[in-house]
Amino acid sequence: MDYRLDVGMWNQVFAVPCALVDQHLKLAGKEQLQVILWLLRFGGQGFSPEELAQRLGMSPDSARDALDYWCDRGLLRCSGALLSPMPQQAVSCTQLRAHETSQDLVVRLLLEKKKG
């Protein structure tokens, strides 16, 4: 059986960078993924490692280690207490479409039709 996620049923969604999925999904551990997803979901909100740890059910040291992981891997730039995304190599629409499956094509065309 093939699975397909119908995201239209969700009230809100947030973007996950392609670099995160393409380069880190297999390598990152549970806590690193929890932290980056939390950061993406609540981007722009201030937090301490202790608050982050409490919200995610981990130790403050684990939260700090997870933040360091993403900075060390080049996904985030860490400048003191400011975290920002590192520039990623741009991928053209042509490159993306070269790897597009028939299901991806149908979804993209339906979304474009819905926008227009």
C-alpha cells in the first residue's frame, strides 16, 4: 500500500527546508529533529535552552547539544544568542521537476490551479 498525506486537512502548516530533509533526516537524532522542528514552528520567538528543554521533554544539555548540532552542520548560523538560517545552495524549478514523480506533478498542478 502506498501512503499519501493530504495536508489540506490541516489548519496550519510550516515550511521545512529541503536541505534539512535531503541531508539530515537520516543522520539527525530524535532530539535534534525535535529541536529544529520546534524552531521552525515557533521561529522568531525568544526562548532559553531551559524553556526549549521543558517544552520538548528533554534535558537543557540535550537542547543545547541539539542547537549546536544544527550550527555545526551549517543549517543554522549561531551568533551569540541569535540563530539564523545559513544560506543554502539554490535549486532551480527545472532541477526539482526533473525528480518530480507523477504524483508530485498532479499535486503541483492542482495547487497551481487552486491559486489561479
